[in-house]
Amino acid sequence: MLATTGWSAVRHGGAPRDPRAAQLAQWRTARVLGRPLPAPDGPHRRIAAFLAPLTGTERDRLARRFPLVVGNLNGAPAPLRYRANRIALGHALRQERVRAATARLSADGRRLTLLRIHRLAALMRPGRQILAFDPAGHGRVAEVLGDLERARRISVVVPGVDTGLLTFQRSARRYTAPVGMAQSLYAAKRTAAPRTRTAVIAWADYTAPAGIGVDSVTGRLAEGGARRLAALTRALPRRAGVALFCHSYGSVVCGLAARRLPARVTDIAVAGSPGMRASHVTELGARARVWAARDGDDWIGAVPHLEVGGIGHGEDPVAPEFGARVVSAAGAIGHSGYFEPGTESVVNFAEIGVGAYEGVSCAGHDDGCRRDISGEAAV
């Protein structure tokens, strides 16, 4: 059952050494116009202030010299990050092609190398906007759909276990992968509010657990993801409203991030959640509204929702005792079907994402999930 629902472990053998670490070491000693470069994990406003007076040529030089730093730099303009990540992807693709041609690989190693080549080439296709990229380990990636810098409403899709470079998108079962989830949500948002300037981020920019194991039932990796997610939301451009859509273990990440999120994050919606590391919605410390969805045949409902000695993720977010706003997931099938086009879950997520709360359909036969909310769609 686990293997058919996307929770099976994916083993990525033969991953390249960490090139970003090498660039970070050089970044710390480099200077531009006699000035040291800002700490890459420093406040996004400080990074933006450093980059603001640089000419386009000077920014491009930084991107070419340190693509794996600039491409992941919160506070850098999105177009600069896209350019840097395209350079980084090109470097990674060339390295994998050399590896495939010259290295002595096992059959499994060759298959994985060829799959990495395919994924990297796909990410470099014209028009793709890669907001984050790190090839080390299983790989981290984030992609933007829409115009991020002009958007009035931004949605971030936070996926769960077995998320990495090789699983960032799929041809079969397309809408179970982060890119497909984001594409479906983006299309549904445009249908819900055609005149709203909107963007969606497929955010696989954290180290997720590999399969069902110790990491998937504890909050260790989610804690690291929560820090990265909070930093992203603080650094998004303009003053757009932000909504998070968190699937499976991604809801653990969102639960731990909740109290650190800026006020601009208006909504957190979880689907197929094993828990949010809390026994009640108030324990999250979130200023955002918290929504939850689960379809009737999602096996996650049979998993004990508890936390004992750091194991488990707490109360079931769709349980009345938790206190979230429970929305309909009619039409969704299984643990990975919430973003399939036409399901009530993705339609509801779109209405939440554009702020059109009056269009949200609640689970059950009442409108309790919309209590004390007025529609506030952006235009």
C-alpha cells in the first residue's frame, strides 16, 4: 500500500559532491566594489539592499560566478535568481552527461544518472522559472508559475516525503508531484479569479524524509524545512497575500513554521495530513487561518494521530477537536489525489488562494468552515 501511494523510499545512488558548499566558501571571502558579500542566510532586506545599487552587469557577474548561491538567495530579485539557476542547471547537466559517458556505473547507477539528466534538461526548458536549485543529495528545487513580482496573491505548494530532484515532476500520475500540483492549483486559481494577478510556487526546497521511517514520524527534517519556508515567505516580493498548501508530511513543515510566518501569510491549508505537531489549532501560534481536507479513502486517516516522546505529529487536523476549518475533498482519490483537476479539494484551495472564501465548500452539510470570514479577493 505504501509503495503505491508515493510513500515508498526512492534511493538516489551516486549523487554528485556538494558544489554549493564550494561556492559558499568562495562567496564568504569575495568582494564586490571593495565590499564583502552579505551572508547568504542573512536577513533578506540586507541582501536586497546590497544588490540594489549594483548594475545589471555586476549582478550577472555574481550570478555567473556563484550561481548556486545567487539562485538560492532570499532577497535577490526573482529574475536574477531565475538566471542564476539556469546557469547552475546547465553546469549540473554537463557534469551528469560527462558522468554517464565516462564513469563506470552499475546498471542502477546508470539508470539514475540518465534520469537526473532527463530531469535537469526538463528544468532548463524555455519559460521555466526556477526559484531555487541545489543538486546535492536528493536535490532541492522550487519553481514559479506566473509573474511572482507582480502577483497580488501567491500560493506555495509544500509537498511531503520522497520529494527531490527526481520526483519534482512526473509524466505518469502527474498531479502527485510538486510541479503537477502547482500547475493544477494555478489553473484553478485563474478560473476562480481571472482578473487576479496570481502566482504559485512548487516548493521542494527542503530535505524531505525518504519513505516511511524514523524521519517521517518525527519533526527533525520538518524543523529544517520550517525555517526555510518561513524565510521564503518573508522574502517574497511586493506586499502580496500568501497562502500555503501543504500535503502529507509537508503539513508537518507548515505546522512548525506557523508561528514564524509573517502576517502576509493569510491561510494555511493541509491535505492528507499526519498532523501538524499540535493538539489544537491554537497551539500552532498562527495568525493565518488554518484549513484541512481529507478524502474518505485516504489511508492516512487510519494512522494514529498522536505524539509520544517526539514520535508522531499530534491531533488529526480534520478532527473537530483540532479546530481547523474543514473543507470538502470530494472527487479526490487516495492519499495523493487532492490536486487532481476538477476535485473539490483543488477548487477549494484555489478559492482560498485568491481570497474568495465565499466560494469554499465545507465538509459536511453546513458552512461552518467559512465562519467569520468575508470575501476579499484581490484584483
